[in-house]
Amino acid sequence: MLITAVRLLIPLTLTAAQTRVSGDELSDANINGKISTPCDSAQLLQRTASIHGNELDKLANYAARNNQVKLMWQLGAATGGADSKLAYALLAALAEIKQAKAVHALVHNLGHFLKFKREIDIKTGILAHHAAGQATAADVVKTNAQSDFTNGASGAAGKAGVLTDLTLNTGNVCKENGAGKITTQGHTLSTALTKALYLTTDDDLKTLKYSTALKLACAGTTEQNWKASGTDIGCTDSGNTPKLVLKLTPSELFQKTKAAVKQNIGNTDTEPQNCQGDYPDDTVYWPTNQQIANANCQYNKNKQTPPAELASTTLASLKTDGDFTKLVRQTINDKSPTGTATSEAIDKIYGTDEDAFKKTYITSIGDSTAKLWESDGLKDKKYSDLSSANNLEAAYAQAVAQSSRDEVEKAKTLISKPKEMDCKNKVKADCNGKCKWEGTDDKGVCKSKSGEEHATQAGAGEGAAGEQKKEEKCAGKKKDDCKSPDCKWEGETCKDSSILATKKFALSVVSAAFVALLF
């Protein structure tokens, strides 16, 4: 819903790269003298708002643009070998952090953008209204028929007046001249100004003109002359169609504007984010140029920088990325953020060759393979062939499930070895207690009495009985009598030491298997 709202609120009619036909690309360095009319100022403000709107739209699509790289990293963490799992897992964790930051930045920046855009829209309306008033300035001709002037309001004694209502030009008089071009000179703007705006002065926008001019002329179809006879003055026409013409030049409503003036966005050119005020209050419906500058300054100051694209990741950027170095420190249990251990760990995990890193984790990662379930069973697929996010996620789920099964089987194998290990490599003289010697005095093997079957099926059958006998052997002994190698004092009771060792070893193996699943 949030992304949809952003797209509805921001009319993305502009793009960062514009086609230039004439005029310069405007910048902080050359803006002086390029803004002349109220419409120029209005277009400058609207273009600035559109540039920021495009930035928000790009931020709203951050997850969609970077999701494939993130899923490939996650898939690499699930399918890679022992050496690469950690490398991919750290990158996948970083991708999750960056996507979360992009969402946070979008919400934050959108709130500030709406405040900024409100002031820009109000100011643009004022500038456009001023321009519309000036656009109505034209001569209005009044003519007479016999004795009365026509085309006007009725006056006293039935005589026609000379007043005419003027209608403002509402045809978007300040629309852009062409694709990507603003101002009367056809300039372009693809990067928002940061130091100063150039705007029509506040005084020019609030001064109304009431002066007018009248001109009485003699008109006709052939040759006109003014005629005076005694106290009468009249108009003659050789074609016998004389007319008196009254020309009215109405007020321009607003006074002619002077050149736009510089309005620093911040306190000075060198302090563009040292704002002179906050956003105008919501009750302000006629923002001054200073208030417009304050709103622009506040937006520039408060907007959050979007996270870098995942495909632009480099070894150098990883070492300076606070989120990534924190992940590595947690992995190696490094509590010193200023030490060299983290940087050295990154070198050990990824190597030091930038080109090799880029190839493995960015440009050629699509050549890696994973298994995807299809109608006729599991199939090996290149990451690049798993074009949709659903396919990548399905392959990831399959890889995680298989990795879990592998780790469980591995743990079972490791747990089955402790009893055998207790007797392995012992000489005949030491092969006693829970071990038995098989062979001659000179040549033979020391093995566990309970055998492998006992170790793998502890708690059932003869193995369970063997364990129970050993427990009984130690049970009831006092602390002073509870001695190795067969017994060990544990808490308040005497227990068989080999059983304790076996249980601890099994627990450590399971823990190791669980940790391995994380990477």
C-alpha cells in the first residue's frame, strides 16, 4: 500500500536524463540570470519537486531491483560448500539489512517530501496566477452605432459604458516549453539545486495595477477625418460609414515583474543545510520566497540517503560498511570495532582480489546451480534460469531442507563413535573394564564390549541393559568412593563417567550441527 501511495502522490513525468535541444543544463554554478519570469520560477520549483519525486519512486522500487541478487546470495548460503556458506550468508544478511533500511528511508523521506511539496504547489499557483493576469493585458475595442457605444455595460441614460470584464488565462500558462525544457530559454534541470533558487520577488507578486488608457479614434470604410463645426466635433468618412472607436487598454492586474532574485536555500552558499527556518505552518497559504527556501532546505537536510545497490558491492565497500563489519565481528566474536581482526576476517572469507570477488558473487553467480522440484522430480538449475522470485525461493527452501537432513545424518554418525573411541588404540594391558581384547598377546585390537550396535541404539536392548549395569556399578557410592576411571561424582550422586562423556559429546555434536545450518 505504501509504494502504491507513493506512486499516486508523485507524478513522474520527468526523467533524470533529458533530451536537450537548446539552453543550458542548469546547476548551482550557472543558474544566475537564467530565471526571468514568474513562469520560469514556477517551472524551476516544479522541476525540483519532480526530481525529488523520482528519487522517492526509485527508493520505493529498491527491494524489487535488488531482490534477485539477495535471493541468489541466500541460495548460495544454502547450497554452497563449507568454505562458501559463511561468505554467502553474510552477504544475504547484509541484503536484508539494506532492504529494511530502504523501507525506513522511504517512509521517512515521504513524510518530509509531502511537507516540501505542499509549499511548492502553493507557490507555483501564486506564480501561475500572476502570469495569467499579465497574459490578459490587451486592447479592447469599443465601437459606436450611430450614437451609442456598443460592446459594453449599459450606463446612465441608455449610453453604453466602456468597461469590460476580463477572464484570466486558465490554460496552464506556465506549462513547460517541451520535453525536459523549462524557462523561456529552454533550459534543462536534471539535478536539484542545493545552494540557491531564483524566484520572482514577493513584492512583484502582491502588487496590483489599476491604471488604464483610453483612446478615441475616427474610423470608417474609406477615408476618415475629424470634423469640427462650431461647437460640434465629429467623425467623417468618405464612404459614408463613419464610426467613433474607443480603445481601452485595461490594467495588467499585476505589475510587470523584474528579474528573478537569488534566494539562498540555506544560510549561505557555503552552508546549504544550515536552514534559516522550519517548514511553514500548515495555515500559511501565501508562502514567501524565504519560506520556500526553508522548506527546500529542511527536505535536503532531513532526507535519508538510499542504500547502495547490491550489485555495486565491492570488497572495499564491505570493509567500510558499518552494518557488514558488525555482522563479521559478531561471527568471529570480535569486540573491538577499531581493531584489524574484522578486516583480516573479511580477507580470509572473500580473499583480496576485487575482480574475483565481483565475478563470484555478482556477475557470474547466475552460473551456480541448485535443485528445483519439477513435475518429474528434482532438477539441477542454474540460478540465472530461476528467473522468477518464486523459483528462487522454492530452490532455497529445497536447499535448506536438504542441508538440514544432511546435518542430522552427520550428527548421527558422529554420535555413534564415542564408545568405540574409548577403546581404540589401547594396548592389551590397558584394554579392560568396558573394553575387550580380540587377538593374540602380540597382535590384536581393543574394542568396546558393548559394540557398535550398543552405541548407535543407546537406551534399547542389550545396550540399554549395559548402561543400566554401569549405572548400578556406581550408584550408591559415597563421594570418597566415587572414583575414576568408571565413576565420577556429579552433583549429589555418583555416576558412570563414560555415560556422562558420551552425553556431553552428543550434545556438542548436535550443537555444532545446528551452528553449521546457520552458515
